[in-house]
Amino acid sequence: MKHTKHLFASILLLVGSALIASAQSDIKLLTADMARLYENYYRTAEAQSRFQNAVEQAQAQAEKMMSEGQALVEEHRALLEESQNPARSEEARQRSVEQAEQKLQDIREKEREVQQFQVNTQRALQQRQQSHRQLMMEEIREVVSEIARNHGANLVLDSSGGATGIPSVLYVDASFDVTEEILTELNKDKPAGN
């Protein structure tokens, strides 16, 4: 009886090993460097160019607001000087003091406006950049999936590495890598001159 159990267990182990080996022979694995695909996809460069233009426009707007704030500071300083000018009447000096106080309130309001603009703009730009990245990655994944199906692959690994810089693939036969084929497909509609 004991001998039969050992024989049965050995047969199960042998059959299990055969099934695993059979399943492993059906796996077709490919790799693609997602970081390289993202960096070299022409639409990524276009999106980055549009993003850079948006950053430059935001900087120009912020500089304009800062310049307006600086003009208010200079007007405030001039009003303070007028309020201390002994050649002016007491009434004129008092009027300058009141105007200087109003300018000071205007300056504080401009400071709040600039700070709010910077916070909102930074948030909007980060969100825009993240949206662009997600869109590009979705487009790249679609092409990766298409090429994987064309190769009859049932698994594609990212060979670019993770956030830690350690690749998710430690070794791969170069014949499994389809990065160049994917780049060619991604950039097939690239306009001339880009």
C-alpha cells in the first residue's frame, strides 16, 4: 500500500512536471524599453514642445504681474515721499498718506493674486504634463500590444527598469526585444521635418 502511494505521488509529480514544461514551451516572451519608446516617440516631443510653450506663457504672465506689482511699490514709495514733503500743504500731505495706504492695500492684493496664479498655474501644468504622459503611454501600449500579437507573443516585459533604476528584466536575449519595431510603427506617421 505504501509502495502504491509513492508510485502514485511519483506519477503525479511526473505528470505535473510535464504539464508545466508543456505550458512553458507555449510562452512567447518579448521585451520593450518603454522609457526609450516614450522618449523617441515623435508625438511625445510634440507634446513636450506644447508643454514648454505653456510654461513660457505662464512665466511671461507671472513676470507681467510681478512688474505690475513693482510699479505699485514705486507708486507707494512716491506717495510716501510726497506725504513727507514740507513744501506741500498739510491737506496735500494727508491726501498722499491716504493714497499711500490704498496703494499698500493694492500691493498686498497683487501679492495674493501673484501667489494664487503661481499655485494654480503650477497645479495646472503638472496635471497637463501627467495627462500628456498618460496619453502617450496609452498610445505606446496599443502599438506594443499590436506588435506582440503580430509576433504571437503572450507576454511583453518592460526592459527599461523601474523607479529604483533596477530593470524589471535582468537578462534577455536581444532577439526578444521589439523596441525598434515598435518605434518604427509609432513614428510611421511622423510629419516630414520633425
